[in-house]
Amino acid sequence: MKRRNFIQKSTAATAFLTLGGLSLQSFASKNSKHITILHTNDVHSHIDPFPSTDSRYANMGGVARRATLVEAIRKENPNTLLLDAGDIFQGTPYFNFYGGELEFKLMSMMKYDAATIGNHDFDNGIDGLLAQLPHAQFDFLSANYDFKNTVLNTPIKPYKIFIKDGIKIGVFGLGIELKGLVDPKMYKETIYLNPLEIAQDMSRILKDDEKCDLVICLSHLGYHYKSDKISDLALASKTKNIDLIIGGHTHTFLPKPTIVKNSAGENVLVNQVGCYGLNLGRIDFYFDSDKNLASKGKSIIV
């Protein structure tokens, strides 16, 4: 597929989600508030675009292009959050040489708001991750890794609340089980907690206790498995109060978000944009004067 045709198809592939029987057009007529969520996952230290000789991704990706795209979208809508679903580290010599410093500095320059932790973010050990955190001018969120007996207990938080144009947005993070994926010496006394139980607790806290208008899960669990292993699709169907799950780990390229019915019969958006910084996810949420919600989402090639 030619690059231009792919851009046209990927940007046109948009999922529409409306709640309360209201159409997206009806929100525009009610002085709606517009929140944009941009997201990446599994960038794996890909700073430069792929070379022109690459057989699959020639001239695609790169931090500079992503930064330009993000800046343009922020000018279009200042009420924008930029999030990452983990595996920032490992994949190019930049990580081997700088240990994650460059990745965090560049993400900070792009003004990422928050990220969760992927299994490869432990590749230099828990101490290696801690050493690079001062270069990250954004928050790392993880609710189901219990770091209480480790050096990450203080800097990593389970969730964070953002307020954009009066809309309260709660974001929490979930990580995949590290056993079998990561050498235990790398994550030390980190305890893995059941992500389904934690997601139920976090979404309740954010929706009921914190009164968030929008609840987002940053997940590094994976999009879907043939086994009974917990995935983003399973998480969406077995919980409630989550509006959007931004996923990672399985490198799943989705041209548009998947819509899943949660345990209360309500719609949840689940999205993932592949890997290596090739795509940027975009979800636009619209709130009318009564804070009824509608949204649309797409994947944009970088």
C-alpha cells in the first residue's frame, strides 16, 4: 500500500462512540467541551525514522515527525493529553548507549503527561529505571506493581488526575506479569497484583470517590490472547467505569479503537497503535453542558 493511500485510509478509519442516545453532531450544538487524548506504545527507543531501505517501514516514524504532529494537534485543541502505554526502552543502540536518558528527555520535550511501565522498561533493572527518572518531566503510573519494598515506591504513583477545561480526567496504569518475561534480579521485590481487581478498585476510586468525568487506563497487558491470560479486551468487558483503555505490549496495529461492552453494558474504547512510534493514536471526547459524553478515535501514521 502506498504511503499516501495508507494515510488517507488510516486517518479516515474513525470509531464513533456516543452515550445516552446522543449523536456526535448534537454535542457541537450544545457548546460542548472537547478533550483530545494522544497516545503511543512500545516505541522501543526508536528515535530516528526507519531508513529508506527498510523493507516494511521505509521513511516512517521518528521523534521529530511525532513532535511536529503533536504540536499541530495541540494548536488545534489546547485541551490535549499525551500518554504512553509502556516499553519506552530497548530496541536501538540509543538505549544501549544512553540507558533511557535520551528517550525520557525527548518525551519531556514533547510534553508527555504520563506513561505506564512496560516489561522492557526493566531491562536495565529497577535501579536503572530509577536513575533515568529525573530526565522524565512527566509522571509514571502503575497501580498493580507493588513497589513498597523497592526504590520505586515513592516516584511511581497508581494514578493521576488532570483537569482540562473543567473536565476531570483520571488516568491509572497497569502492567503485565513480569515473571517469565523479566529476570527477577531486574525487578527485585516488586509484587505483581491482579490487574482485574486493581482496575475495578482504581476505576471505582476515580469515578465515584474522585468524581472524574473521564477515566483512562494505561495498560501494558496486551490487546488479546487465545488463552485466559488477562488482556485489554477482557479487562474492558469485566470492569465498569473505564471510558478508554490505551494498550501496549502486543504491538497491535489498530486503525481505529475497538468498542467493547463493559460489565454494566456500557461502551468502552480500547486502542493500541502498534509499535516503534510509527503511529499516533488520537481519541477526541466531547462533553455537552450536562457532561454527557461522545467520542471518536483514529490512528494517524507518523
